[in-house]
Amino acid sequence: MQSLHGFMPHGMCYLWRADILLMHVVSDALIGLAYFSIPVVIWLISLRRPDILFRPVAYLFILFIIFCGATHLFSIYTIWTPAYFTEGALKILTAVVSVATAITLWPLLPKALAMPSTDQLRQSNESLQDEVQLRVGAERQLQQLANSLERQVQRRTADLERSNGTLRDFAAGASHDLKAPARQISLLADLAQRQLGPEGDDKVLGYLHDVKAKSRDMLMLIDTLLSYSDLVETKAASNAAPLRPLLEKLLAAYYPDAPITLDVIGDPVLQGDETLLAHLFRNLVDNAVKYSDKEEIRLTVDALETPGGLTVRFADNGPGIPANQAEGVFKMMQRYRSDVSGSGVGLAFCARIMEAHDGKISVDPDFVGGARFLMQFPRIEEISDDQPDH
């Protein structure tokens, strides 16, 4: 067999013994074939399970193993053909790829060691399953508690509805039973006045006049209390109610001759039940007129946007409300001045109307020069959609 460039084939070193040739050829062939099959496995794993292998490292391993397999197969070729220069070039390429793979692997060693083991993953999985079971149990208990609370709310709501119905029936019956004696007292006082005639005792006639006046006050109070009992169950409708025309209409209808100057700053628009809002501001105006000690009554109304909604400020130039009575004035039958006639339910009506709008009313403690009421209305979207129209 002829040599290439003067070299002898590798088989000469084996003395062309068949047994040695067979060992080297078969082993190198099997190693080469194995090396060529391993990259296929790595390639498939990297495609289907990218979470297991780092793809750049996998590609380097594939090249490294392919070149290793190629060197073994080329060793078979050099047994008969002395292509040692080509074999050397192939080994240089294999060395470059091998060194690159090693350089890439060493920095990955801490990450590889930090990866959880199979036992750790199994324990973590078991812990997660236990936590899931605990959460499922907790959610089940919360759902049971929510269902229990819902049943309690339904029972309480039903009890409250029955109680309100009983209260309403009682108020209606009581108002009828109380109105009849009050009317009879007024009628008897009127008959007594007629019997005495203009020539009767002035003192007695004055007493009878007071009796009739008190009877009228009693009838008015009974009607007021009945109206309040109806208002307790009322939920406000949600409609746009411009404040300026509402107040102007109110003053024209109920206080046409009163010395009232109205100043509405801006054009605020409320969202609520216009009928209830008219009752609200009528009580506030009536309160300002009743307690005023000025020749001219000035009413100033404005509205401020707040994070929670809209705050309407209603101010008068009257004597104001003492700070120690600012909360009590909104209670039923509470009056902070006994020298002024009244039923003591007007501001309680205002508080209930604001509750029907999911808001609240209070006295501004910092206002000087009269009384200023703060009415806090929620944002439009915060008013319950299920409220019936009034």
C-alpha cells in the first residue's frame, strides 16, 4: 500500500494482524456510531424540555460529541490511509470545541449545584399539595361562614321587615287613636269659646285659645311622627337634581314673603331623590327662618368635590348652633332652644333623608357667623343600583 507524503498507514503499526485490526476497527466504529446517536437524543430533549437543559450548552455538547465521534471514525480510515494531516486538523477542531465547552460549563457549575434535587422537588411538591389542601379547607370554611352569615342577614332582614311593618301598623293605629282626642279637645275648646262669646272672661278665652293651639300642635306632631315612620323605610331614587332651581322653587312656594337672600355658588347637581331633597332643604330653610335674629336672612350654598363624592354646604347668618349640641340636634325630639317653637324632628328628618341617599349630614364646627350644615353625598356610581324609585 502506498503512503501519502512518505507516511505509512497506521495498520503497519499493527503488523496488519487481523485480530488487532478487528479490535480497533470495531471499537472505533461502535464508539463513533454511539457518539453520533447521543447528539440526536440531546437535540430532542432540548427541543421538548427546554427547562432541563441550557440550550447553548446543549449545542456545544452536540458539536463536541460529533467531533469526538468523527475522530474515532477517522481513526479507522487512517489504518489504511496515512491522512495524518487531515486527522490532526480534525483533532484541532475537536480540541477547540472541547475547550469552549469546558469554559462554558465551569461558570454554570454553581447554578447546576443550586438546582433542587429530585428529593427536594418531591418534598416541595408535597408541601405545595399540603398548602393547597389547607387553602381549600380554609376556603371551604370561609364559604360555610359566608353562607351562615348570609342566612343570618336574611333572618335579620326578615325580622327587621316584620318589625318595621309592626311599627308602621302601630304608628298608623296610634296616630288615629291620638288624633281623635286631639280633635275633640280642639272642638270642645271651640264650643266653649262660642258659649262664652266675646263678652266672656278674657283670661278664660286666652286659655281656650291656647288649648286649641296646642291641639293643632299635637295634630301636627302626630302627622310628623307618622311621616318619619314612613321615611325610615324609604330608599332614595337616583336622579339628577340641579340644586339652584330646586332651592329657588322651594323658596317661591313656601317662603314667598320671607326676607331671604339666596346665593348658590356655581351650578351643583345632586344625584338623588328630588322629592326627598326638597324636604331636606325645606327643613334647613325652615330652621334658618325660625331661628334667625336678623332682618335679612342670607342663605349661601355651594358644593365641593371630595375623594368620597360631593359635599354640599348650606350656611345661614343666624345665631348658629353651640358646638356641644352639634350632634344632638339630629336626634328625634331634640331642640337646642326652648324659646323657639318647633317639633324637634326637622333635623332628624334631614339626617334620615341623607341616610336614604347613603350619605350623612353634620354641623360645621369651624363656621363662624351662623350655622353651616355639611351634606356628604357619595359618588354617583356608589349609590346602590337596586334602590327603587320613590
